[in-house]
Amino acid sequence: MRIHFTGVKGSGMSSLAQICKQKGHTVTGSDVAETFFTDKLLSQADIEVLPFQEENVQNVDIVCASAAYGSSHIELKTASEQDIPILTYPMLLGELTKDHESVLISGTHGKTTTTGLVGAMMMNADFDPTIVVGSYIETLKNNARFGRGRHLVLEACEYKRHFLHYNGKVMVVTNIDFDHPDYFPDIEDTFTAFQEAVDKLPENGALIVCGDNLARNLAAPCRVISYGLSEDNDVVGVKKEPGKFDVYVHGELLGEMTTPLLGEHNIQNALAMVSVGLYYDVPFRVMQETLRNYIGVKRRLELKGELNQHLIYDDYAHHPTEIRVTLHAVKENFPYARVVSIFQPHTYSRTKRLLGEFAQSFQSADWVVLTDIFASEREKDKTVEIQELVEETKKHHPRVTYIPKSELRQWFEEISQANERHVFLTMGAGDIYKEGEKALEQFLLTS
């Protein structure tokens, strides 16, 4: 089959394109000229990225369209006029789930890390799984893996109920929180979406939920395994020190685990992996080895480098809950350093709807730096100003500064001269990570 991917550089799209090619399909792709981390991965897979043009969809069987582009896009308009089937990314991925025993990793937060952990564990246990994930996984050296086994491990996003396209035997729900206010009106509808996805599970399948949050209230037509830090879960993690915890199953000690990943939220993600492993009878030693050697995910508490004596980390956190737990993890591991959060809000709709929650999410930071809002392709109206978030955050934090994005590199250069050690954390789902990278590049050039 000949499949063309419109917007192929997207993290999910590029992953699916690679899998389709390795399954024997003829794959072409198109996108903007801007460079992304996926350019290298697509090149390695021998998938050429073409500029957008109507000729790209001539003589193809299916067009897979990125959510970033609507029906007026030149390629999608042409495909529609020629009656070429147009499938969205979740629709085509849903077709792939029909060919496998699929493990769906869902939840408002933690999906990518948990998908990587579960996928790596199943690789180490010789399941030879296919893996589709939304970011670069250092352990995989890719954002996709084509396996010969029957299992597919995939990141299943709740946005616009995309995960209802997927057929899974096992579903992990890391948490349920209110996000995507441009689609979900409230937390009740968010929960309903997850329940609808759970209702699709077969009776011989399994629902694996973090019992420390709202996900514990999901009702399943199959076996349920709960995990978390609370004692009333089936699988419980008891923290001993940063990076080390004991695992109990129904009150019995299974053993100790160590991890290079920071934060209690990553203990929960590891427990999700353990729960999947228990369902599939994976030896505990394989789980231990997987976690101990797991390097992590691009843009998830990723150490970018050292600026003078200061460290620069980057994280994809773009929701108040993610910001809070990420900053707590950093402060816990660097208690004697000044932790500076450099946050770029992502989308006007999310910033406006969660303004109060954002303002109160920086408690573990010593200094909050806010920069310009990153607007989504989907948004046309500027419904909130960054100064509104600045003023609201000042009500809850003693040190808050607004710095325009264009001035961040100069600010980094000036603050790097400080004697007191700082840990800088760029945060957001937009392009804020580039500012830390630019500062490091400038430092290397001048040092």
C-alpha cells in the first residue's frame, strides 16, 4: 500500500511512518522546512521529506493527515477531490492496533515515559514488541520500534478522544487530570472519555490504573490492577531515598528498584511498568534491569548541559500538575542550589482556563521566570496576556520575573556569572528548550 503522511515530522506521525515502512508499505511524507529532531530519524528510515504540494498525493492509496492541518491544506484538499481516503494519525494507528495484542498507555501525564519503560521491559523480556511513542526515547535511540512479536506498545492520547480509535487488550491509565480545555469542557467530561476507552477492553484483558488519583474510580469489564504510593494499591512503591524504592505486591515485598529518573511521579511510572510486567509474567529481575538502565525521554527532565557552574535541564511540563511535580523532583535532588523555572505557557486556551492553577504550581522553585505564550496552530484568538499570569503568580511566589523570549539568551549569559549555583529548568511544550540550547552554544563559543 502507498501511504503519504502530511505533516510527517510530527513526533507521532514520524513514528507511525517508520512502522508502516518497516511493515512493507511504500511511504512518502511532507512537511515544513524547519528542522526537528525527527528529521534525522526519518532520514535514517530512508523517508524523504518533501515540501507541501498537491503532486505528493498523486497515485497514493491513503493520506495520513497530521492534526495540525485542516481540510483546506493543499494536499488534503487535493486528496479529497480525488476521493483518496484521508485518515488522521489516530485513525491509522487504530488500524495498526487491530493487527497486534496492544498495550495502550494513557493518562493526562506520564504517558511517554511509561510507554518507553513498558516497551523497554518487553524488549528485555524477549517479547520483540512494536513500539509507537510520542518522543525520542534514548533507550530505543528512536521514537519507534518495529518488532516481529505480536505485542504493540503505544502512547494513547485522550485529546479529542483519539484513544477511542484504538483496540487494546491492556490499558494503563497513569492519571486523570483536567487538560485540553479547547476540547474538554470540564473534568467530568475528561473522566467520561477515559471511561469510554476502558469500556472497550475485552473481558480477558486488564486495566492498570494509578490508584493515587482520579483514575482509581474507573470501572472495567476485566481484571483491574492498581499501583501507586498509597498502601491501598495492589502494587505499592515505598520510597527509601531519591532513586531507590521497595516494591510490594498485595503486601508482600517483591524487591528493591533503583532508577536514574528523578521524582515520585517517576516512581509511579515505574510501578505502572511493574504492573504490566506482572500481568505478562515478566521476571522481576528484568523489570529491575530495565529501570536501572533506562536513560529517559527527550524533553523529560533532560540534562542539556552545564553553563559555567550552573546546570540547565529541560522538561516538557506544560500543565500545573506537571510543573509542580517536576520542580519538586529537581529541588529534592538539588536542595542547596537555586532552582530557576523558566516557563513558556503553551496555548492561550490552557493558560486562560488554568491561570490560577499555573500561578500556584511553582512553589518548589526559588525563582520563577515567565516568558511569552506559545500559541497553537489551532488558536486564532489571543484570549489572555502573559502579564495576567505574571501578576497572578506574584500573589503566590516571592520572586517572579517576566523576560521576553527574545531576551532570554542575554539573560542566561548575565546570570551565568552568578557565584551561587543555579539549576535552570526550561519548561513548556513549545520551543522554550531552544533558549537553553542557544545559551549553552554561546557559552561554549566564548569559553
